[in-house]
Amino acid sequence: MKRLVIQYGHIALSLLLFVGVWVFWAIGFPHALSYQEQYQLFQWTGDYFIERCSVAGGLADWIGEFIVQFYYWPWLGALLLALLFVAIHRLCLALTARLSPLAAHLLSLLPVVVLWWMMGDINLLLSFVVAVMLALAMASIPLKGRWQWADVLIVPVGYWLIGPLVWLYVLLRVVQRGWRWLWLAVWLPVVQWAAAVWLLPQWPMQSVMLSGITYYRIPMQYPQLKGFDADIYELVRQDYMVRNERWDDIIERAGEHVVETPFWSNCVNLALSQKRQLAERQFDFYQSGDDALIMPSVRDMTSNLPSAEAFFRLGLVNSAQRYMFDIQESILNAKKSGRCTKRIVECMLINGHYKPVVKHISLLKKSLFYRSWAEEAERVVTADSAIREERINSHPVWGRLRQLRFKNDFLYSHGEKDKIFGLLFMDNHDNKMALDYFIAELLLRGDVQAVMQSMQWAEQYGGYRYMPAGYQDAMRCIQSHGQASGSKYGAYVRRMMQKGGKP
């Protein structure tokens, strides 16, 4: 009877853990799952499996990427993540079966809680969690008699499959069998040293021996107990909503949670422009300065995402493609991005670059969630020229951007982006977003004369029934030389002046 009670208690705890993990990620942090998914492109090919398994920890990395690809649908990814955590919990229960029920419960939950907290570090890869699970699974297999000496082979094989976290397996084996098996703690470094010298000479010794090659997105850094930084995850949430075009949600949340960074301003201003509220409400929200609409190129994998999205919707297709290329090449563990690759394909299709686009489409076709989209894009590219052009021109997004984009090449200068927005609008008066960004950029820079002149464009081409309140406020502030009481634009100007900037 007591055994049944304990067994049912374990099952109940596992079910509770499953529900808790699923709710946490699927409902509370779907943006975190989307963030992880967009920095890989899992491919269902044998070559991809062999490539991943060609380094120590490769199997854990492959399994981790396999799970992360399902983060494309956060509810499904959270389901698999919950199963992974339950597996870790059940393995810990099996390893602590000889202890009292209370001690077993506490010890079985400790690794789950620690791993859960560690996953708050957005650069921690799921391969780390998978490696822990595989190490526990290896240690839970009983080896008796002569089979105990199988560790001579299990340790090197385990190291190659899951990486340095095979140390967890060694530790558990020593605890299970006693101090006489401390020889494993000598054997493993020998195996790692041999792998570093003969199989992995291109990798730093630190990665081979301790930090792992596949555990962390930033090379030669260790997974840390960072937890969930509120500001970082707010920016991740904003980017998630931009990716899914949830403009109303971005604007609503911006009134409640502010992160004073250009990234945040880029996301909010883009959302306002898509709802034609930029002229009305721009200075209702935090503006970081001259970089509040479009950031200068930053060589990392995150900063320029909202800028790239803004370029694309403005019709600056070449700049969008350039930013997306830079973002993808800046992924520190050298993986591809499904999100970036898809946008690069769209840019090439809009520009009529059909030969190079085939390579990128072929990558997407080997994935699960981008495959159907890639096959449709391939049908467009491989069609007869007349049919191909008709399909692209009639596409609701690609066709419109073909009309909005510049037809002639020119050099993009971030310092003169106001002129570029203006030229983009003059080239096509239907491009209301370019008009809104042009005036918004002049306001951010405090170019008083140009702002006064641009009001004629706003009245003539803006399509407004009345002059937007944001423009009225800015004009009142300018005419009163910054002395307009309660002016939101005036508050922005004063803040910039205090920072030593100019608008």
C-alpha cells in the first residue's frame, strides 16, 4: 500500500510539473521560445545529422535543435519542453529511489528548478538541458559484474555524444559504486585531451574540456545562473510581436512597459506606422533619439531586427536584405536562421534575383515549418517568366513592395536617412509610411525649418482629415521656442538637450 502511495505521488508530481512547465512557456514566455527558434534552421537530412554529430556534444545539440524547431508553434514547443523536464524529473527519481520519499522528491526537483532558472539566459541552448537528461539516463542504466568495466567505452562515447556534461555521469557512477571508481575521474580528462589533440584541434581547449562546444551560443562562455532579466525579455517580447505583426499589442504594451533602448523605440514606432498612428502618437512613447526609427548597422544577431522589418515595409528592400544577411552571419554559433533566410528570399524575389534565391529556398525546403512556404516560392521562381512576373506583381506584399522600392541603385547613408525617406515618398506618393518616417525623422533631429516645410506634404498627401495631434503639438512647441506647456515633443527636446544631443 505504501509503495502505491509513493508511486501515485510521483506520478502526481510529474503531472503537476508537466502542466507548470507548459503553462510557463506556452502562455507566459512564448516569445522566448520564438527567439530560440529564429536562430536555427533544423534540416531533415542525413548530412545535417552528420554535421551536427561531428563535434563533441553533437547528438545533444541535434536533439536540442530537433525540439527547438517546434518552438515555431510555441504551444507545441512548450509541450515537448514539458516532456523533457518530466523525463529529467523521472530519471532523478529513479536515481534517488533508495532515499526516503521526501528526500527523493526534493532531490528530483532540484535539477529541474536549476535548469529552469538557467534557461532564463537567452544564450543557453537546449542542448545543455538535453545533455543533462542523457547523462542522467546513462547513469540510470544498471551495470553489474563484468559490465561495470563497460565504462571504459561508455565514457568516451558519452563524451562525444553529449560533451563535457558526461562529467555528471562520472560523478553519479562514483556515488553509486564508491571511491574505487574514482579512476573514471582520471580517465575522462585523458579522453578529452585526446579528443582535443586529434579530433578537435580547431576548437579552444576550454570548450573541449569544460564549457562545451554546443551548450552556449557565445563561444568560450559558460552557462550561467542568470535567471530572467525583465528588460531583456521585454525586448524579446516586442520582437516576437513584430515578427507576428501584432501591432495593436505592441502599442498597448508600450504604454505599460518601457525599456529605454533604440530597439524598443524601433519596435513601437514601426507598430505605430503600421496603424497610421505615428504622426498622432509618436511622442506619447519613449524616443531614444535619432536612432528611434532605424538603427545604424550593428554587427550582432538581434539589434537590427526591427530596423530590417521597417526597411522591408518601407520599400527599402536592398537595405532589408543587407541587414538580414548581417544578422544571420552574426549568429555566434554559425547557425542559419529560418526567419532571416525567409526574408532574404522575399527580398530577392522582389528584386528579381532569381538565380541566387534558389540556394536559399533549397535550405528552407529541408526544414519542417518553412517547407510549404519554400515550395510555393520555388513554384514562383521556376515558372515561365511571364507567369512568374505576374505572380510576383499580384502578390499582396511582394507586388506592392515592387511598386514602392527604388528602381535605381544608390548608396545608403544612415546619417541622411531623412533624405532617403523623403526621396522614397517623392518616388511614390502612395508610400504613406515613408512620409510618416520622413517627418518623424525630422522631428527627432529637431530640424525646425524642414519640419515647417514638411507640413505642406502632410496636409496634401497624408490623407488626414485634420492635422494629427502629434504634429500640432510639435508645431506649437517650435513656434513657442520650446516653451509650450505640457508639450510632449517639448519634453523630448529638453531630454535630448540634457543628454548633450541635438535634436
